[in-house]
Amino acid sequence: MNERQRTIVALNAHPDDEALLSGGTLAGLASRGHRVVLVTATDGDAGWAPAELMESGRLGQVRLAELPRSAAALGAADVIPLLYADSGHLGEVPPDPPGRRRFVRVPVAEVAERVAEIVRRERADVLLGYDRNGGYGHRDHVHVHHIARAVAAATDVQLLEATAPRERILRVLRWVSRVRTLPNDFAIEEWTQAFSPTQEITHRIDVRAQLPAKRAAMLAHASQADGSFPRTLGFILGLPRPLYRLAFGTEHFLDPTCSPRSGRERRHRDMLDGVQGTDG
Ligand SMILES: [Zn+2]
């Protein structure tokens, strides 16, 4: 069966986000010959890393250098960093570094114009953003949500939002917390409003076949993958394989133009199902 080649633009907040929520789906699409373009808003310079790297002031540079390796692992055709500074997850937004702005200080319309230009140039069929909670709620992720919505309103691209089923995440987190020490920056209560209720999810994609690529993409973010201190990506990579498979073998997206599903409605199993002009 000949599939028409599609272009997917995935807008992410930080280097490593492309691997976490949608890496398997993107790798699967790329392996079928579709064009995957990663647009990464920030350099991740306010993320966590080993102390000496954080103190060096070079974290952003290091993380931007890791990004193309992750993109290669996923088979992405291009990576476009927008080069804003990471706004950080908690507390006050740090001061702007010289010559640049923290991402949340940049108006939605301004970033949306840049992303819309990429979407038009690429003639993208699908734009990938985040759900309205910005997944677990990082302010840069919430900003990406609003920007992707604005781009979808200004262009004819079909928007899908990466998410995860909230109820299931809470079950897994509670279970994991009984057998493992969770990272410092991890509070289960924060997750009760995170991501999306299961019934809003329109796409449920089996990515077990893409797990080696997804894991390789995660590992490419070496500054984040160090398991010697409690950090999210390192923690995830340290999970026992069967649990990793269970937690990351399925990816979820929602089409914001659909109302919440009724119980019987089938979910799409491919990101391109239901995309305009898709044959069959
Ligand atoms: Zn992020």
C-alpha cells in the first residue's frame, strides 16, 4: 500500500520532550517515510543536571547539542531550535539571560508567528502541541499549548495534542511510589489535574515496536539521563524494562476539535488516521 508522504511538525518546550511523550509515534512515522520536523522552543537551561554542569552556565548549550542526536535516533528530518531560554518549572521565573528572553515572557502571538511560518514553509499536515494542562504542568509546556492552538487557528494545519491518560498515570505513580523512591521534584498530588481525562483522548498509539528508538532518543539526552541523582529522565531510564514497556509502550494524543468520546467510540490507532485527505 502506497501511503502519501505527510509532514509532521512537533512543537516541544525543551530538549528531551520530543522523546518522552511522542518519540515512539514520531519514530514510527519517520520509518514509514513521513517527514518529521522537530521545533524546540527552549534550550532547557533551567532544567536539572549534575551540579558542575549547572554551575558552568553551559547547560543550555550542552542540551541543544544533545537534541540532534535524539532527533537522529527518532529519524527526524530536521530540528529547528527557537533558542528561547527555559522558564524553569517552579518558583519565580529566573531573570532573562543576556540577549535572550525566558520563553514564558515571549507573547504567544510572537512565537506562534514563527511557528506558523515553519508550518507554511513545510506545508505541514499535522502540528503536534500539548494538552491544555501542558502535561504535568510546566509553564513552558502550557505556553506551548497556547502557541500551538494559535498556529492551528492561523493556518490550515491539523492540530493534535500530546497527552497521557490521567487516571492511568495516577495508578502507575501510586504503584511506583510503593516500590521506588520518587525523584525530589515529584509530588503525586500535583498530578491529579495533570494531562487529560481518558475520555478526551482520541488517539492511542501502540509504540512497542519503536521503543528501541524512543529509548535511544532519551539516552541521547545524556545530561538528563544520569541516574546517579534523582531526576525524571534518569529515573525513567532506570525503571525495570517491563515497567518501562508498560509505561512508555503506548502514546496518547487528542484532537481538540473532538468533544469527549462516548464510551463506545473507537480511538484512532495511528496519528494520521482522520487527517484530512488520508486515503483509507
Ligand atoms: Zn519539558
